[in-house]
Amino acid sequence: MKFSRQTTLRSQATVTGVGVHSGLPVNLTIGPAPVDAGFIFARTEADGTEREVPAVAQSVIATDLATVLGDRDGPLVSTAEHILAALRGMGIDNAIIEVDGPEVPIMDGSAAAFVAAIDQAGIVEQAGRRRYIQVLKTVQATVGDSFGEIRPHASGFRAEVEINFSNPAIGRQNFVLDLNPESFRRDISRARTFGCMNDVARLWSAGFALGASFENSVVFDDSKILNTEGLRYADECARHKVLDVVGDLALAGLPLLGAFRSVRGGHKLNHAVLTALLADRSAWRVVEADAARRPRGYADVVTGMVGGVVAPAFAPDVS
């Protein structure tokens, strides 16, 4: 479906799984949100108090093992990237994401279960015009030997990702995605998180990745994949990195009109590029969809908003 106005979910849908780091069961429910709300995580604490955190760049408090969102009271939810990728990739603008634990469930390591939940809930158009962040000039960032940039692009959002692992079973891979709901569903939604067995063992010994298994991760040894079912795509690792890019950049607060490129990237680099972009007020502007014309794919025709700013209603990676 193609919309020039904002969208939300028609009803609620719930998925249940385990946290990849805690190994504990967790329920996640997605549901409708008002115009201009964006994505909001909500969690009920053990003492019964309720907390909400907007899914924006300013809410990121850690990127070492996953994208972690929180506020002055501390972390609210970890591993937010896959559900955010599903919402952004499927063309949702506004949603409430309720969790009853500290992590988004890892499911099968991809965004497929979240896409199915969106299909179950349904998508409805809202009264407000869809707004975008349009990239006006190239912004770059480096983190160690990782490089990333976002640059102007003729229409829509494009992700260009290159990975290069010393492990020969992964090696060098590239993937390019022009984002729209159809390409998201077909090309990257089923790409799973991945890692090397010796890295997983180190995480286990440090008390992390307690929920990781062959059911939710692609695992390699020094020469081959260990999962008996094999890969879903020949370049599944690169595709999963693109999935992470879509989720991490959803924290812009609005869909992006631009082209993102990374080399040896991950959550930390994705966040560095996004924060560098948002910090340079000359590098972007807010535009809104032209209601008089329908979009092509994910890229709506846009018109400039004079003085527009990003204003949501609430003013290393383990891939």
C-alpha cells in the first residue's frame, strides 16, 4: 500500500519470545498511535509504574551489543532495532510498542515475526500529511575502521552496505536496498542476526546472549555455517546489516529521504551518522507529502515546510 498521509495500525497484535541477552520470556504488543506520535515504547515496571520513551535518536543510551533506548531513569528497552525496522520498512508512521520486559523479543533473529504482526493488525491512513527528513548535503562519520555517510538522494531512502569479515565463511558482502514495503518484505525482513561461535561463547561467559540459539541466530565457525538449515539468502549477513540500518535510522523520528552507505558498520556507526546529520541543521529539512499526488513506492512527492523542524509529539554490534 502507498500512502501520502500518515499511517498507524488498525488494531493491536502481540508476539511472544525471549530476550536474546536475558533469555527471559517477553511479550511485545504493537498498536495504534495518534498523528505525529511517531514510535513510542511503553513498559510497565515491576512496581506497577508505567514508563514511555519515544523512539528517537536522543533516547539512545547504548549501542555496544544492540540499540538500547532509555531516559534519565535508565534503560527502558534493548534490541529495539528489528521492530523499528519492521514498522519503518512497512510504511508505518505512528505506533505504540508495549513490552513487559527489558528487551524486545529476538524471535527468529529477523523482522519476519514483526511483519506478520503488522499484517495481522492492519494499516490505516490518518488525517495528517506524512512528513520526511530530506537530506540536503552529505554527512559522514567514522567509528574505528568503520565508515558511514548519508547523502542526498533523488527519491526515497536507499541503503548501501558493505561488510568485510576475516572469517572466510562470511567474507566480503554487499547489498543495496531501495526501501519500500514490498522490497523490505521480500529482500531483508527474513535476514537473521549472525555471529561467530567463538564470539558467542565469549558473550555467554560474560553473561550476555543467554537467549541466543540456532533458532534465532546464524552461527559460523572458522570455515562454515553451523545451522543445519543453511542460509535464507546467499548474502544474508549483508542483508541483515541493512535491516539494522533501517531500524537504527528509524530513530530519526521521521522517514528519511536520502542514501545511507556504510563499510564495516553496525549499531554504533549507524547512530553516529544519524546524530551527525541531526546535529547539522544545514544538512536537512523537514518536508511533507503532497496530498495531490500519489507516491511512487515508498517515496512520496514532497514539498518544503518553511521553518520545519523534527518535532515528535514527545518534544558493536550484535546485529
